Amino acid sequence: MNIFASHSSGVLNLGANGTSDRMTINSTGVGLNRTPTGSLDIHATDGLNLRFYNDANTFRAGLELATTNGDMIGTSEVNDFVSFAR
């Protein structure tokens, strides 16, 4: 895997394998697949989630914007904001 980093005017961009920027850090915040406009901005068509694992690498909690019915929990529908904890 080739990893690249570039910076200019106080902005750090990170990517891999010749892809476009995957992470941008600027004075506003951190953006994943986008330029941040808030503290943390995430842009994707699937897998819009934040997951938490314990020391045993077991999934314990998460937040997700459902892009498919049944994401995170079985009863979620597309565009639901879902939280889950064990």
C-alpha cells in the first residue's frame, strides 16, 4: 500500500494507493472523504458508522446512518440514525 500526505496553507490531506484524499485536517476539523465544515464530517454512500470495540475486539456500541434497511439493527430503515449498545 502506498500512503501519501500533502499539506499547504495549514491543511493536511491523507490518502492511499493513488486515491483522492481520504482524510483532510484543517482549522475547522477533520473530514473523512470530504473537506470538513464541522468538528468531524463523514461522507460516503455506505458504511456511515462509528463503532466502538472493547479490549477483546468485541463490538460493544455504535452510531450509524442507515443506507440499507437493517443496518446496525434489524428494524432500521434507510436514512434512520441508529444507536446501539450492548
